[in-house]
Amino acid sequence: MKKILLVITIYLLAAGQVSAKLFKTTEFTLENGMPVVVIENHKAPIIKHMVWYTIGAVDEIRGKGGVAHLLEHLMFRGTQKVKDGEFNRQMTELGAESNAFTSYDVTAYHQFADVSKLEALMALEADRMRHLAFDQKAFDAEQKIVYQERQQVVENNPAAPFNEKLKLLLWANSPYGQPVTGQNDEIMALKYEDARDFYQQYYAPNNALLVLSGDIEPATAQQLAEKYYGKLPISNIQRAEPKEETEVFDATLEMALPNIQAVKLVWQYLLPKHQTLGDEIYAYEVLAEYLGGGETSALYRDLVIGQKAAVTVSADYHYVTRGNTVFSVSMLPDNRVPFEKIQMLQTMQSALEQAMTNLSPKVLEQTKRKMLADLVYINDNPEEAAYLVGYMLTNGFSLENLDTYADKISQVTLQDVQKAYQKLLSAPKVTGILLPENMKGNAQ
């Protein structure tokens, strides 16, 4: 997801240079409350069909972690009309690329195919929105698969234990601190009824967004959407807001793990929701770009090129979420330099302070121009456009936010960025130090 959002941000900025309106979009809402967005792109006879449910891992009942992801798997089983195993077979016959994903805030199902196949795609997707039919046998099979996936994710990523504990420290008792996959014991403790109830409660047209991106006219899209989605019954959605963090404070996590080849330092800051921050999010984005947005960024020039203390350094701001936002700075120290924990953290802090001292109106404008230059248009790619619109609209943004994005970035001032940095310093922070196993106890 991080890669997609990075591409989204880049494309957004580029598009804003040319037109105040990013896409040729049409919005309408079906009688049952299902919003639909049509993104026209007539350069090729293709279509991206996406259904986004505003439901994810943060909406799970405590102790039922992994049920959202498990249900995503079950959605590829049978319905009252389509036999178990037939959904994927029919997608293959249609020549469609079909998949799904679950995140903290959303669960999305998507297909990419020739536009002539759209009606068949809609019929299949709409059918499983309200008519999914899975039995205990199917549940047991998918539960084992999801458990095995969880094992593979952890086993194949030696840094996974570190990343999960770091997140838990940052988010305290918020569900954003738990893995989307759920914990091992939670997955295997799930019952058939947990998945069934989650489905019946949240999989409904009034809790979903339909995005159609590609070679289609709005009138045709509306006719098809009304035919296949418009008559589906709604659900009484009762979803509490994700629980806020409590007792969040500065903390440090140091772990030495097997199969880790290099030291990694991470600082993560917890900031308010984008709805609370308003236009301040653009200042944080410019700050992240200036500090660690590539090989021309301030921290890279200092720590990698200048001091040769690191092999890479980066900064990132994640704000497309229903929860609080996160600003991150990370660094991989150069292993040719003897590692001393306190000294390296001080080096990192000094580099941040020096970067802010060096930030001038001229440098700021250069940073913003870099964010806006030499980029292709996202509206040339129906798939990326569909992802962008889906992510933004299901997390509290609007199409107007997209259309004014580049203008907002251009309006960020030096004072805005300096103010954002000062707020960052007072925000709850987690310091993460990941070490190779043979360095356990050796760092000073």
C-alpha cells in the first residue's frame, strides 16, 4: 500500500500543474445509498472495476483479529448462484485480472479486463456482495490458509517481529497497533459465526464505493450500476470509530534478530487525523519530501553523501487513513562505520536540526518544484486512478481534495513547514533500533 500511495502522491502533484481538475469524473449515488465514481479514459478499451468496503482490521472486535482478512478469502468461495470454485474460473474465462486486499481501514475487490466484459464482472461482484454462501468446511479450509499466510509473512520477513512491536508501541491500545492478519492464536480461535456476522453486518451497498475507471461513458456506467448493484438490500451499519490511543508516550524499542544483515534506525511520530490537521497535512508532506524524499533530499545529502554515515535515509508521511497520521524517518547506517547507538542517534538528530537550519524560501521552492516536475499523468493509467480515488474517498477525502492538491502544495510556506517540524518534535515518538543477532548487547 505504501508504494501505491507514494505513486498516488507523485501523480497528483504532476497532474495539478496542467489542470485544476485531475480526472474526468462523474459521481452519483444509487437509491440504496451506494456511491459510484466514474473516471473516463477512452485511450484503450479497458476497464478497472473496484468495490471498496469501508471496513477493515480496525473495525474488528478485540480478540477477533484477522476476521476481515479471512472474510476476504471466503469471498472467493461460492454464492447462492455461483458454485464454490466457480468465481475464479469465470474470471479466468473472462480474461480478467482479479484480486482483493484488506487493510486497516478498507477491504477492496477489483478486476481489470476488456471493457466488453464489464457487465459480467458486475454481475459476479454484485452477487457476492449480499449472497455469499460458505459452509463450515470452506471456513475451515480458508482459516488454515490464512494462518499459513501469517506464518509465511513472519517467517519470510526477518524484520516482521520488529515492525509489529514498533507499531504496537506507537499505537498503544488502538487497533492500528495490531497486525491486519491478526495474531496466530486469534486466527485459529475464529469461528464460522464470526465471519458470517462480519459479512452480514458490513458487506452492503450503503457501506461500499464502486469505482469504474476506463473506457466507459457515465450514462452506461449508471445503467449497469443500477441494474446490478441498485437493487441490493442495505444493512444497518453500526460501526464504532476506531478506539483512540491512550497512555501514548515516547518509547524505544531495540531488537536483535536472526537473518538481519544491517542496522536500521527508525523514528515514528504520531500526529492527529487528517480531518483535524486540515491543510497542515500539506506542510508535513513537503517536510517529508525535503528531509528524505530521495537522493536530493537534505538528510540524504548530509548523512549519505556528506558524512558517509548511512547507506540510505528516508522520510515519509502517511495520512490516507481514518485514524491518526504517522510521520516516519528511517536510516540504514553504513556498516563500515563502527556502530554506537547513542552516537548514531545523535548524528541523526543533528542532521535533522541542520536540515531545518538550511531550509530557506529558495530551497523550499526547489523542493516543491521537484515534487511537481518530470512526472507522468495518473489519468493515463485507469488502474492507478481507480486506486487513488478509492483510497481517498473511503478515508474521508473528496474529489475536490484531489483537484486542489497541487495548489495546496504550492501554497505551503516556509513558516508552515517550520511550524510542522516544531509540532513533530512534541508529538509522541517511538525510536526503533533493529540489529543483527550477532550485535545483541554490543551497541553502546
